[in-house]
Amino acid sequence: MRWRRLSLATLGLLGGVALWKAARRQAPVTPAEETERVRRFYDQLAPRYDRGIRLAEWALFKDGRRWAAAQARGETLEIGIGTGRNLPYYPAEVRLTGIDVSPAMLELARERARQLNRPVELRVGDAQALDFPDASFDTVVSTLSLCTIPDPAQAVREAARVLRPGGRLILLEHVRSPLLPVRLVQRLLEPITVRLEHDHLLREPLEYVEAAGFVVEQIERSRLGLVERLVARKPE
Ligand SMILES: C[S@@+](CC[C@H](N)C(=O)[O-])C[C@H]1O[C@@H](n2cnc3c(N)ncnc32)[C@H](O)[C@@H]1O
């Protein structure tokens, strides 16, 4: 019995190592190909997304959605709006537009908006190439999206372009932990989460936010440095 348990554990371990190695060997793809893969993944995941994300919300993000949406003012764009889980928390006076690369996720956001009676313009779109004129929003919001967008630095540059001078970028994201043991675990897991879920664990949005010319007004880390809340302003 003990031998059987031991050999099952060994098989499990070998399987895990094989999966990790296979994930690391992934052939490089262009951002356009990766964006298409992400769209397909979220189109398939959509019916299960709300159920799946609840545990992470409870363990990591707490009142993060309420916090992020409460920062919004005026014309607001949410990129990667998904199934619209932030919709209940936006102030009523905010004029909201949401884009997402996945039509299936957006369909659920549409249903949620209907149930909440929340006016929102929802469009299929790519955060890396926004279909809006320069300086057309007062606020851009992203929650848990920069981890999946293939080129997050380009998405942040696009956010800067569509924001009016003085407009704000609001982020709630899971990021690379500054704590070495936690970061090592993230490094081990990342090839698997990227391969299976297009979810990057080691990203550092602050780098792209500063590089895009934003002035960081507020930044908070919590949960072993895994969760970041950030407010940044586009200079006047
Ligand atoms: C982890 S989900 C987060 C959804 C939502 N923001 C939330 O807080 O629940 C990531 C979302 O980003 C979207 N996404 C990924 N790449 C995108 C892109 N290039 N442009 C727009 N949306 C994208 C996905 O379709 C998905 O809905």
C-alpha cells in the first residue's frame, strides 16, 4: 500500500516536471497570434469565468473592484472588461465604455449590465490598438487584465493616448512579488499558467506606467506583494 502511494506520488511529480518542461518549450508567437489565442481561450472560459474567479477575489483582491471603480470620473473606459464584474461598483454619474477581445465574455457583461440596469457601451476591441480618438476619456480602468494582454506595455501606451491630459489610469492587478521565496514560486508556476491560462505571474505594471509618461499618484501592494493597486495621472 505504502509502495503504491509512493509510486503514485512519483508519477505525479514526474508528470508535473514533464508539464513544466513542455510549457517552457512553447514556440514563440507574435503578439497578434497570441491575442487570437487569448480571445479563443476566454471565449471558451466565459461560462465558467465568474465561478472560477471568486476564490481569487476572496483570497487576493478583497474590496479591490469596489476600490478601482470608485476612482472613476467622467468618461471612463474599462479595458478587458470581461464579464463586467466591476459594473455594480461604478458611480452612477460615470459614462462607461468597456472593451474586450472576447465576444463571449462581453455577452455576459451585457447581461450583467441589463440586470443592473447600468448603461454601458460594450464593444469588441483590442486594448493594444484602441479604436478611440486621442484624448477621449477622463479615466481608464484595468482590473486583472494586464496579466493576460500579450503586450501590456502597448496597452498602457494606448491608455495614455486615449486619456485627456490630467486623466487617470486605475489598475488592480496581480504582479511579481518583491519577496524572493514568493517570486521563486511564481517563476516555477508561470510557464504552466501561461501555457494553460495565458496568465503571466511576473509582470510589473509600474514599469510600463512610468515608461508611458504617467505620474504615479498612489501605489499599494498587499498579499505578500502579489496584488497592486495603482492610480496614475497623465500630465497636463
Ligand atoms: C482575467 S480576465 C479579467 C476580466 C475583468 N477585467 C475582471 O476583472 O474580471 C482578462 C480579460 O482580459 C481580456 N483581454 C485579454 N487580452 C485582451 C486584449 N488584447 N484586449 C482586450 N481585452 C483583452 C480577456 O478577454 C479577459 O476578459
